[in-house]
Amino acid sequence: MAKVRAATAADMPAIVSLGEVMHAEGRYRAVSFDRGRVAQTLAFAMREGIVIVAEAGGEIVGGVALLLVPYWFSTERMATDLALFVAPGARGGAAAVKLVSTATDAAIRAGAREVVFSSSVGIDPERFGQFMTHLGFVQQGGVYSMEA
């Protein structure tokens, strides 16, 4: 059974490696993956937001990173996700539920007025929508993109 906890700097290599798996599975796989850039972004998220990892059998099998940011029109803050991912071999259990629930609770305790998750990587968006709805989230629009 997966356990969740706040990520630490010591977790960085494992989280970056997990991010590489996410990158390879998603629609951004044709865009270069820069391990250093990912580590910088995660370090920023650890300072300015919330990073939670899921462990099973002593290995990190999932993670979520949220940033706490003000709305563009207000000083009130919201939490928005940078990433939510569970390794393919760890899916179907409670890891994703625990990650989202723990990160959401932490964001609210940190003063977020709302918590926003989106799905832009294209990994089973219908299943993601059903999962988030099951957890009490409400869909608020969509994501549209155009490649240059």
C-alpha cells in the first residue's frame, strides 16, 4: 500500500526519473526533457508550493506538485498543479487518491482559496476526469493548444 509524504531534496533524483516516465508517456514526448530544468522547477515548487510523493516498497511511485499563486486579479491565492503522476505499475491502487487528497488538504491549510488540477499531457483524459469528479472536483472548461 502506498504511503504519501512531503517530498524532500533527497527525493529529487527519483522524482525527476518519474517525471521522465511521465514525459515519455504523454503528448509532450517530442519536446526535449531536461533533467536539470525539471529539478529546478521542483525545487521552486518545494519552496513556493507543495510537493508530495507516494512510496511503495521503499520506492517513489508517484507524485504531485502544486504551486500557490495569486489570482491575476487578486491577492488571494489558489493552488494549481504542475504535475500529478503515478507510475504505470502502481496505478489502480490508492496512490493517486492519497496524493490528490493530501496535496489538496495542504494547499487549503496554506491559504489557497481553491485547488485546480488540469490534464494537458494527454494520458487518458477521460479517466482523469472521472477520477477528479469522484474526488469532488468540478470541471471548469478545457485545455486547447496549437503547435507552432
